[in-house]
Amino acid sequence: MAPINLLFWVLGGVFIIAIGYLYFLASLSLMPQKNRRRSPEPTTKFAIIIPAHNEVVVIKNTLESIRCLNYPKRQYETIVIADNCDDETAQVVKEYGVCCFKRIDKERKGKGFALQWAFDHLKAEKKFADYDAFVIIDADTIIDPDFLRAMDSRIAGGEMAIQGYYDVINPEVSPMASLSYFGFIISRNLRFKGRTRMGWSNNLLGNGMCFSREVIDEFGWGATSIVEDIEYAVMLHLNGIKVSFAPEAKIFAEIPTTFKRSRIQRSRWDIGKFQIRNRYLVKLLKEAIRTRDISYLDTAMELAIPPFSLFVILAFVLFGLFMATLYNGLNALSMIWFSVIATLTVYVLTGLVMAKANWKTYRNLIHAPLFVLWRVKTIIWGYVFRIGKQWIKTERKE
């Protein structure tokens, strides 16, 4: 067998295994779920933590949505971290009568450092014990009125780390928004629900997260990488705390609507995940062997598989190379690669159907080839211009 044939056999087998894993989780997600009962009187006292860096334009809407929560006012408090702000964010927050922590630290920048500082500050002010749980949302988020009621039920049931349902505002507004939206719906609807069914740990998405006081008290916020949410989820799992998924606890946020605005964010996510994989993959595999707990293999698999859009791009690029160099009619190898493309297409469409996407979102799929080229360019840009000069420098400072 020629070396190139062997290579495509191996790559095809890897893709089939990875897709089989994704379909396994998806099949569990499609199963009907029981309705959760809520206690008539909520008992959890929450602190809603909002890291904010120059968010004066959007934070008013976030604070208004918090005012409208269907939860006793005495049972929650909002705390905004005005993190290295040089605009009027802190002033607007105070006008709303909301607690505002001002943080100035030009060396330790980023959301992870801001959260770490805020929890330390609460402990120093002896306010930490006033709360039973902490919710973390971004400053451009609209929170569903029943969000805290849903989280109260989860906390009362003994869950300690919970990811809410992160939805997108107006995903059909532009091709960029629609194509980015696909990643959200794939993870939420086809992976998170399946993991919850198995009792495995989910990712954290950085927005709409909830943690019991015991978790923050014991572990603090030790994740300060460029993808602090993914890092914190892995850290918790390695310490025996699994992240559950609460699809009934919804938050809504905007995502960048143009390719230019999305470039830095995407580069951070892609490269950050690779860094976390390099740091924790071996630890997860060792823990899986030590404990014989398959959930650690699942978390390792999640880190090993590239971000879904990159996974799809790689599959189509390799398929194109196969067709150009080796295709010679239907045979076992060509059937493997046709199956890879067909199953990935069905997988994406299933996610869209489950998310009840409107027809405009489907229409924007015609821009997928342009999105593919842009993603490849973004990865190269991230490695060459950001990772080498800034993000690795930030990692070393930690």
C-alpha cells in the first residue's frame, strides 16, 4: 500500500471515530428530558458578578434585564467589576444603584484576573459568606427572567458548577453572525445535553455560569489563561467537580457580526483551546486510568477535537485532497470519506433544526465557503501575530 493511501486510511479512521463520538452524544441529547420541579420558595442567595472593561454602551441593557428577574430582590445582589476602565462604566453602574468594584492593574489584564481579584476582594471585605452561589455573566448579556429560579433549583439539588443555556441575539442579522451561531447550537444542543445524560462534565462558556460558594471557597478562581472558562472547567473536573448543563437557565448575548470584528475573538478561542489541550490532556488521560472514570476521557476528547468549525474545515480540505489525488471510483476508502462528509452535514443540519433556526439563518449557509477561508486565515493570523508576540507573553507572566 502506497504511503499516501495509508495516510488517508488512518485519517479517515480518526474522523470516523471522532464523528461516532459526536453522534453518540447527539443521540443522547435527542432523547426526551424530564421537566425539573422548582421549589415554590427559592432559598439560594446569589451574587451576580459582571466583569466589565469599557462597557458603558451595553451594560445598561444588562442591568435592566437583571432588574426584571423573577426572583426575590433580597435574594440576589449584582456586583460589577469595572476592570481597568477608562470610560464611564463605573458611573453608569452607580447610577443604577449597583455595587461596583473598581480594579486597576495594567500588568494582570483579562477576565480571569478580574474574577480572581473580585473573589479575593469579597473575602477580604468579609462579604463572601453572605452568598450561597455566584453567577458570572458578561456585560453585554440579557438574562432571562427565570434564570435565577432555574439555578436555585440546581443548587438546591446539590449541583455545584452549572453552565446555563447561552443563546445568541439575532443570529440571522449577518452571514458572520449566522455562521458563528452554528458553533453555539452544536455544542449546546448536541453535546452538552448528551454529557449531562451520562453524568459527565461539560465545558464552561464564560457567560451564564453558576458556582456554589463551596466551589469558589475551596478553589478560588485559578484560571487566568486567554480561555479562562475552558481552563476552569478542566481544573474543576480534575478536582472531582463536574460541570452540569441547565438548558432551562437562559441568557442571551450578541456576537460579532462582521469578519473583522470577530477575528481577534476567534483567534483567542482557537489558540487558547490548543494551549489548554497541551497543558491538561495528559493529566486527564492519567486521571481516567487512575479512577477508571470515562468522563475524563470525554473531557480529553473534547480538548483533542479542534473547535467544530476547524474540524469541519479540515474534513472538507482532506476530502478535496483525496478526490484530487486518490479517487478512482467507489471502493472502501472512498466510501469512508463520503461518509465523513455526509455525516458531518447531517450533524450540522440536526443542530440547526434543534435550535429552531429561522430561514434567514439557513440562507446564510451559502456564505460557508467564504467563512472557511476566513477561519484558515484567522488561525494563521493568530499564531503569527498574536500568539508569538502577546498571548504567550501573557501565559509566561502567570
